[in-house]
Amino acid sequence: MIFIIKLFAVLTALEFFYIFYLESLATTSASTARVFAMTPEELARPSVKTLFKNQGVYNGLIGILILLAALVFVSKIAVMCLMGYIILVALYGALTSQPAILFKQGGLAIITLILCVIF
């Protein structure tokens, strides 16, 4: 796997670690409220905090899987599968929530998948 694919895979993983941080560690922060277009009061509700923290762990684990696929197992097929999954989830979010999610959450994954296909 060439360097550029690994680089974009790592950038995608970092994006998912940032989402993990927002959802699981900084759940009620102003940054989280801004990114998810929610009020701090909504984010402070116990049920929302629980949902966000669980979703954050999921996103953090996706980041770990990307790093494992790109840097430990060095499997282009695994990276492509993960990027495809991320793109599908981002597409679902774009259709059901905010269209911008496709590029906010899926942008780096789209680039990474295209690089995998090209190289």
C-alpha cells in the first residue's frame, strides 16, 4: 500500500478520534454543540449524554480499525471495506439528517477509497 493511501487512512482515523473526543469526552462542550447543531442544554440531558458517549466509543473504535488495517495489517482491501462502510453511514446521515454530513464525515473516506481504486 502506497504512502498516500496510508496518509489519508490515518487522516480519516484522526477524524474519527476527534468525533470520539467530541461525543464521549467533551459531550456538553460548545464545540460539540456547534458541530452537531445542538444546544448545550440538549447535550446535557442524561439520555442524550448516554447516547453520545456510546456513539463516541463506536467512532473511536472505527478509528482504531482504520489504523490497524492501514498500518498493522497493511490491507488495502480492509481499508477499502472500512471506507465504504464510512461512506454508506455518511450517506445515510446525509439523507436522514443534514446533507453536509456526507462530506463532513465521509469526505476523507471518499478520497481514501478513490486513492485505493486508483493505486
